[in-house]
Amino acid sequence: MRESTHWRKHILRKIYYIFMILIGTVTILSIGGCSQKKTASEDHKIDFKIEDKVLGHTTKLNYIVTNSVSAIGDLLFLSLDDHSPSKMANKVVEFNRKTQKSKVLFTTTFERSSIQGLKANKDWVIWVDSDELGGQMNYYAMNMSTQEVESIKKNSTSETLSDTLELTDYRAVWVSHDEEKDATHIYMKDLKKKQTKKLFKLDEMNNASLSVHNNKLLFFNNDNGKQQAYIYNFTTESLKKIPLNHNLVSNGQLINDHQFVYEKSFTDTEGAINRSQLIFYDINTKQSKIIKNTDSGVGSFVVDDHNRFFVETDEPKKSGYTILQEMNGSIQKVGSLQKEGYFYLTFNHGLYLLNFQNAQRNNQKLTITSKLP
């Protein structure tokens, strides 16, 4: 099986950032020549704006914000580039939306870093601290009450950790591959009891796509030569198998207790991916519906608490999302979200976060809103 789309999206996103950096560097050199490199103090003049449409104010931060952002109540958690040698995130910062104050929670342990995978709920914040290529990864969590940062898992030379670190209630969940034993497992750490448990064995690391919702875990695994979906209930410790019988399945996301979306891919005669579908599945009716057909990866998609799907458009020179929703047994388009310039959408606890970015790494902005079309 091919590498999962989640990994591919992560790699493509890193390539995008590197591409932005190269464009910005060429622009600087063409204007002023090699002798006019930006100094650290000059770079610090680049402000990142947080436009809070809910509270009605705009704040400037002297950082470059990456696309790893999570929100809960009045708090934002952001992975930030603070003069990072890799031009990717090297710090985790907490921003209070009411007081408009920020504080650094964590600084990377790597010389050239990429902090990613921020997730937050009312009690915990988790993130992945990795080197710029993602070859080495460490997982961390912060207790919201005590503000104590602790290590969840540290990478060893004999294992490979996934970049999919998930948070549900007081549990952190991830996938690890033991190189010596050639075995891949899903692990869960109880952050309150500080205990780690091995949950399930996977056939390969390519099945590292995980999704959590209301103490339930969605994952995929091989059974009799075909990929199937599984939903594990943390509360009852029960496992439900959902037959999909596909060859290439990844990038699943739970919508609610009985519905999820996933990516199904197809290969040409040489085994290369040449087509993908984004598919909606209802466990109760056992019905599936195609949301999107594409010759490339399905891209980013986001689900809000109104069960609407925001599917990234792949039209040339356009940045945005098509908004879809299930109605009377069919998937219908209910709107679109189009903006000038590139932006990345996330949804956390009732808030939509639109992270606008550009090649020059200036005039970047994070917009917070509770309403979208």
C-alpha cells in the first residue's frame, strides 16, 4: 500500500513552506543583492495579525505563525517561527484572546525544527516536536491547570513515530513502528494516570491515519487483503469493524458517532496513484457517497459541528473550500468559501480559524470567526 495521504499532505505542506522561503529569498536578492540580507531585527518587524471577529479586535504578534493552530474558549495555541533556522515552527505559544497577551510554552529541542500537530481541549494541549524533515519526533502534552509540560513519547533509534498525534478527553493516541520487530501498533497514553497502553496491531505504518471524536477512534487496517475501517470506543473498550473492502484507503475523519469520511485511491498499471475519491460513509445505513473525484490527492477537508464538509478546491489559481452537507440521503453543495491568497482552514470547538499565508512571509493573518457562509 502507498504512503497514507496524511503523510503525503504533511510532506507537501513542508515543500510548500520551503517553496515560499525560496521565493522570498529570491525576491530579496533581486531587489537588493546578496549584501542586503535581512537581519534578525529587521525580520522581527514582520508582524502577524490575529483578527478576532468574535471579540472584535486585531492583535499583532512578532512571529510567523505556521498552520498548526488550535483554539479552545479564549485561548489560542500556535506553533510559531521565531527566527527558526529551518523557517518552520520552533516554539509553542499560548495567546489569550481576551487580554491579547501571549506567552511561550515550549521551545523545540531540535536545531532545525518543525513543531506541528497542535490539539487542545479544556484540560490538555498536545503537540509534535520534530526535526525539519520529520525523521525524528517527540510528543509533548501540557496540563492546562498546572501549566506543566511533560513528554508523552520520545523517539528512539529503533522506532518510527507517526505525525498523527490525536487527543480525546485525557487520552493521547498515536502510531509507532518498531524497526527491530517490524511491528506497527496504535498506542494510547492516559495523561491523568501517566500510563501507556498498546491498543491494536496494524499491518503496516502506512495505516497511520487516525481520527478521534467523542471518545471514539477511527482507523484502517488490512483484513484478508483489503482495507477495512474500525471504530474503537474508549469508554466501553469495544471495537466495531466496518467493511470497506478497498485496496487503498486513508485520511479518515469521524463526523459523529455513525458517520465518517475517508479517501479512496486508485493506481495505474505501474502502481502509481492516478485518481482519488473523497467518500462519505454512514454506518447505520451502510451507505457510501462520493463527495469528490480528483486526479490528485483530495487535499484538505474540514468538518464542523453542523456536520458540514469543507472540501479544499483544486482549481488553478483559486484558494478556497466547497461547503457540502448531507441532506435527505444525498450530499449537496450548500456554499463555498473563497478568499484572495492562500489560506488554511481549521475548526476547533465552535471557532473557524483561517490562516492566511504568502511567499514573502509578510502581511500574514489568522482570522477567527464563529460564523461562515
